[in-house]
Amino acid sequence: MKKLMLSAVIFLALTSSVFAFVPQMSFFVNREVATARVFNNTGRPFICSGTAFGQTYNGVVINSWFNQIYVTPGMFADAFVYSNFYDPFITAWAQVDCQFTW
């Protein structure tokens, strides 16, 4: 019984600290650059990975992949997607997963 309780406590402690979450984000679009901004409004630093997307006026979807971006408390990190002047961006979105780190 003691081993079962100990293994349950260890399992719960490990799984509660190793999960991914979707952070607070905002998106900015101008003619040539689409930006996905990840905010850290928590008290702990975290690491983010994901893909930022931008769709142009002609319907082309361009993406930019990023991995292991370190975001400290109270700060933000940006992911950029670039297009040319003749096919401007009209929208942007991102698929981002973050996890807390020390």
C-alpha cells in the first residue's frame, strides 16, 4: 500500500509540472510582415514551440516554424512571417504550445 501511495504521489507531481499550455497571444499584420506575439503574464519563465502562419491577399499561406523560445516573466516573444510587397498579408494566426521551465 505504501508503494502504491508513493507511486501515485510521484506520478501526480511529475505530470502536474510537465504539461503544455496555450499562452496568451496577439497578432499584428501589415503589408509585408505578419507577427504572432506570445506574452508571459505568469510568475515563471516558460519555453514555447510552434508555427506562425500568414495568409496573403492571393490566398497563399506562408508559415514560419520556431522552437524553444525562452520567455521570461512579464516579457514577450515574437514570431515573424514575411511576404513580398506585391502580395500583402491579410491575416495571421499561430499554433503554439508552451511549458514552464526553471
